[in-house]
Amino acid sequence: MMKYSKIFQYAYLVFAVLFIYDGITKWGNGTNGAYISLGLAALAIFMYFFRRRFSDKFEKRDNSK
């Protein structure tokens, strides 16, 4: 179960990189969609750290039993 959790954690980072790339290319074209892409990238990065912290807490709780 935890193996899938680790895969999804890194998927958030992959999506963050894709959204950052999308935001930069939209910013160069002068469209306002760049803000949405960069906001989603920030959300993906936040979710990565949130899930990693939650996973670490869950793992420590299981090891202490």
C-alpha cells in the first residue's frame, strides 16, 4: 500500500513541472492562462509536501506499534 503512496507523491512533482512549463509558455504568449497554470503548479508542490509529511507520520505510527 505504501509503495503506491510514494508513486503518487512523485506524480505531484511531475505535474508541477508540467504546469510550470505550461505557465512559462503561456506567459511568453501574453495570455492570462499563465496564472492558472502557475497556481496549479504551486498546489501540486504543496500536495507533494503534504502527502510526504502525512506518509511519514503514518509510517512512524505503524513502526511504533
